[in-house]
Amino acid sequence: MVIVLNKSISTADKENIRSFLTRKGFTVREIVGEEETIFGAVGLVQIDRREVELLSGVDQVIPITKPYKLASREFKKEDSLVSVGPVKIGPLRLAVIAGPCAIESRDQIMESARIVRDSGGVMLRGGAFKPRTSPYAFQGLGEEGARYLKEAGEKYGLPVVTEIVATEHADMLADIVDVLQIGARNMQNFELLKRVGSMNKPIILKRGMAATIEEWLMAAEYLMAHGAENVILCERGIRTFETYTRNTLDLSAIPVIKKLSHLPVIVDPSHATGIREKVIPMGLAAVAAGADGLVVEVHPDPEKALSDGPQSLLPEQFEKMMRDIEAMAPVVGRELERPVRRGPVILSRDTAVPASSAAEGPVPIGFQGEHGAYSEKALSLYFSNIDAKSVPLNSFRKVFDAVLQGEVRYGVVPMENSLAGSIHENYDLFLQYPDIKILGERRVRIRHTLIGRPGAGLKDIRKVYSHPQGLAQCARFLDETLPEAERVPYYDTAGSVGFIAGQPDNSLAAIASEEAAAVNGMVVLKEGIETNPSNYTRFFIIGSTDEPLEADANTASLVFAVPDKSGALFSCLKVLADRGINMKKLESRPILGKPWEYMFYLDVELPGKMPAFDEAVEALKGVSEDLRVLGVYRS
């Protein structure tokens, strides 16, 4: 049964309910949802549910009618999210697990891990023990192979998955791998399910070759009834009379499972088709059908593979598949999980803004552009009280990637210019990188200067390089002072200074900051050349944590979509108005891959009491779609 608890239940009442159910012989699981907290009580016990309904703190008791109890949607309404280290498998995400069918040697699994990592996979699979139809086929390297797998995963920052085929392997594999896989042949090996369920590890449960959906869910129930909390279902094709593919991939099982169960579902198109040319189209079809991820076989040299070579993707095929999934993800409302390389924590923080010790060394912080860019100026101003090392990167996406992968501790990206408006590319990147949060903000006055080579004068200038916005913001100066000079767009203001520094031509100039001139050994020909002196850019400090970098946060940034009906946006804004929350900014952006559908970005001023904001977020969930808090920070 499901016991829905009162929202205002006391700790004492909650423990009393738990004790009562336990004494009666139930196994009790607590689930804290977005709207309610429940107890799931499962066991071979006959009880009058009115005994439970009368307990203090109980709102209602709902019998679970499905034979699978813990795995059912009745037990848990929200989709489950399974975390494996930095990797998350579940709602709104797409996780790709890849690697060879069998671990054949240390060099082979190392090269496989590199391919998976470089192409964008987030977990490494590989068989150490191989149950094969023929007793004469390669049976795997056993424990030795599992240890090679672990070594490869650690080197390339990938959690690892391998199949467990016997209960006697449980203790050994528990210390080696991150996720245990139950293969199709063992889906109804109930003693194995009981043992693996008790190991407190994430589990991938493959569907049996002739199993019904209910039998598959009952196998998951075995795992969960014996303690497993993180179970991932894997559709890998079922045996039919068709012979053109190895199995028949049952994609209809995905929406069926989504209706019946809260567990995440991934798909294995490699075993389903048995033919590498069919793997990519069926993998994309699985994504379109609502899968939470894929598990794919990829091998450095499939022609020499000791197991399942014909269905293993070539490295270049796997890379293409990852690019196709990345393009498709926003169309189906998903975000592609990305590889995350986590190093040791660089910063220690006793106060709101972290401080770095001399032993730890400078804190790496990424920015887009070259040394002397306005982003680097914002970085220097915000982190003036710590030993920071600015790391130039060649695109905004690279800054997000570097933060996510742990190559830098924080990133600095421009979000809005007082004259040119929002930098929409960066708002869109927040949708694609759900684990990146806004931690702080710095506003910088943009003071443009005309920069030339040593010895050059205004009269010598024939070409002026800068970012298109820099050229536009200095148009009046250029029209009046250098009307004949050609205006040449460049990808970055500071980069344009670096460019002219490398050209032995005194007729070239650039528009950038005076810091960029100093970095490149150039001279300032004219200061303050911007048309409008009220030129400011708002920079966000981003990171992979929810903690703001400064105390007394006073601003929050949110993004959401609204239903296609009259008054939908008004309903959302009314939630804020009713709670006295002041909106500072509202802007719409097209949803990537969905023409004529829009997301709304809001900046709001936090009220004096945070509960009002928390209440507003909960209320917004009821009237909006895809709500996300991008960050809570001090503006």
C-alpha cells in the first residue's frame, strides 16, 4: 500500500507510522516527492487498511493493485532519477553508455574508453564474464577483465558497467564496478536477483529474450524487494520469428513502461539488431520513443573482436551517432548527458567567497576570448580576493564544457549588454547544460579604446578590427575620425588586438580594452571611443554547484515554458505578484528544435524571506512546464 502523509506531519508521528508498519511485517520505503511525502509498505501481510488510516499524520491509504509494487507508478508518481557518480539517468536526460561487448585486453579496453570519452559517452561498458551460447566461444577474462575495466574508467573519468552472471562473483564485483548488469539470460535467475538486489548498487536489468513487460517488471520487483533502490530497465529486443535482425526491438515497450512504472528505461540497439548499420537508426528511434538513454557496443577494431564484432560500431560511427543524438535531443525535450571529469576540490570556503591556499595553487577560472578580454576583466574584479588563474577558451560552449568537466573551477560568461541586449547563445547553453548554475554576477563598464602598433598614429590607420558589437558601438567615432578606414569583424575584441600584434603593418588597428593593449604590447591611440558611455555588460559566474558564491543572495534566474492556452503566461506572473516577488527581467526565446514554441527567462528580486520564493517555485510548477531555477545569487 501507499500511505500519503500529511504535509504538516511531525517527526514523532512519522516515526510512529513507520514503527507500526514495521511491527506488522511490512518493508517500508519513504519517498519525498515534489508535492507530497509517502511511505510505501510492501510485504506478505494481511491488514485492514483502516488501521493505518486512523494513525495520526496519515492523509490517505492507497492499495497498490499491480503485482509489481515497488516498481509501479502507483508506488511513486514521479519518474525516478538514478545517479551513478556524476552521471544521471532519468527524466529529461539522455545518457549514452558504450564500450566493447567483451574486455579482451588492457590495451583494448583503454582504447575503447578513450573513444567513448572523446565522442561524448558518459559511462563505459564491457563484459568481464561472458555467458555464451557455445561453450567453445570466448568466455571473457573474468576478474582480470573487470579490473582492466575499472582502471580504464578511472583514467578517463567514466563510471563502469559490467554483467554479473553468478552469485559467487558478487563480492568481488561490488568493489570494482559502479553498475551491475543483469543480462537477458538471467532476468529470471531469482537467486541472482535477490543477491544483486541486496548489494546497494545501481543495476541495469535487461529484458529477457521472450519476457513479457509484466515479467520484466516483476524481475525488477525482485531487485527492489531485496533492497535495490536504483534500478534501470533495458530493452534489448525480443525473440520473434523474424530472421533479418538478431532480435526484434520492441520500442513500444518504452511508452508502456513509462505509464506503468517510474523506473528509467534505456535501450540496447546493438543486441536488438545484431548489425552495426542498423544500430544508429534504431538508437535514434529509441530516443524519439522516449528512452532515457542508450547502451551501445563500440570496438576499436570490430573485425578482430572476440565477441559480437558484427554489431559493434566503428569509432567513427559512434562519434556520428553521438552528434546525431545531440542534434535530436532538444527536439524531443531532452538534454544530452555530457562527460564530467571531476578532480579534487580546489577551493575551500569559510566565507561566502572562496579562498585558495598557497598549497592548492591558483584557482583556474575560464572565460571566452583571449587575455585582455572584457570577460577576463570581470573575472579579475569578481575574484579579486583570491589567487585566480584566468583560462582563455575559444567559445562560450567551451567555457560551459570546461566547468562541467572540472578543467576550471568556475566560468565567466557575458549575458546582457545595456546597449545590444541579451546574449541569447548563453541563455540557450543553460538549457543544454542542466548541471551548470549561476553562482554570481558582475557588471562591467565597457570602455572601448582604439589600439595600434607601437609607432602608429591615427593618420596611419586603414583597417580597424574588432568584434561586430565593438565596431557598432564605436560607429560615430569611426565615421567622424576614420571615415575611410575599412571595418573588419573579428570573433573577439581582445583577439583582434592579438591579430594586429602579429602583423608588421602600422595601418592596422583594433577596438578593445586598454588591458588588451597592455597584454599584447600595443599602444592606445584613443580612449573612450564608444558612442554611448552608458555601456555596461552583465557577466554571470557559473559553476557546477548550487551554492552561491556570496552571502545575502538577492536575485534568482528562472526559465520555463507555458501551455498553449489563453492566459498561461499571466497565470505564471500572477504567482510572483501574489507573493510580492518583483520581476526584474522577462524575455522569450524559441525552444531549440521546436519552431514557434518559446521558453521564458525571468530574473526576480528575492523577497526578504526565502520561503516566499520557495512557495512561488512550487506554485509555478503547477502552471508552467519545464520549470528550472538557473541560479540564486547576489546581484
